[in-house]
Amino acid sequence: MAFEDFRKSILKVTKKRHHRIKGSLGVRDAFRWCRKEKWYGENIKPTEAQFYAIIRTVNELMAEELKEGRDVQFPQKMGQLEVRKYETFVKLVNGKVKTNRGVDWNATLKLWFEDEEAKENKTLVKVEDKEVFIIFYNRVIANFINKTLCQFKPNRELALAVRKAGLEGKIDAYSIGKDYD
């Protein structure tokens, strides 16, 4: 068996991933609401495709701002998106290794492909990076009720692009203390 076949069998990626967020409002809901509310009394009536194109363009502009390390502030005091970083660590606590580093799945799968014993023991290879860059939704400045129910989860592509820009030194971010004792 080749490495790619082994990787696909372990990750179970024989078919396309189907991701769906349930119990949440989305772009289609926003389009229906705006259409029902007569577009705030304006005499404009964009089609659904035009509405989606506007949303996609705004999302791309926000992603570019985040990739360059700038904050994205939402209107109407809805909070802001910020790029933050935290230091990774490896330490011994009561004879056990504690770390906040993530798993490097490519290196782990290569190890499992080459060493059957490591696969049986589920040995994991951790990421070597000293800093982790994340996109953080700051709701402290927000002025609405039920702030704890709101969240922002960037897609994988945006999170990886911000991480790559941070590790290449293109952006710098405020450091947050993220310690897992």
C-alpha cells in the first residue's frame, strides 16, 4: 500500500466532507430577512446571486485584513476580530509531560506508515512551532445582549493563512497567556 492510500484510509477521506452548522443563522437567512423587510425601505432589489457576491467580497476583504495582522471591527458595536498569539510549552508535571502544542498529522501519519508499533500505540508527533497564531473574536467592546452565545470560527483556509503569515514574521500580534496547568 502506498503512503497516500494509507493516509486516505486512516483519515477516512474516500468521499467529500459534508459540513453543516445546525441551529444557526446564515447568509440565506439574511437574504430572506432583508427581502422580507423590503431592503430597509430602499428601492434596490438585488438578486440572490448578487447578494451572495456582496457577502463573498466582504468576507474576502476581512480575510485580507486578518492575513496582514490588522483588526476587523464590526459596525454597530458588534465586536471585532483580532489576531492573537500564545507561546507553546512542554513541561513535566508530577512525572507526566504537559504540552499545549497541537498534533502534526502529516508527520504522525508518516511515522505510522513506516512503523507499525507506533501506529498500534497511537504515538503522536507534536508541532515544533514556538508560537500559535489564532483569530480571536473580541466581544468586550460589543454592546448587545447574550454575547456569550455568539462565536466566530474561521474556516480552515483562513486559519492556516494567518498561522503561516505569523510564522513567516509577516504579522505580529498581542500575546495572550494560554497556560494549561
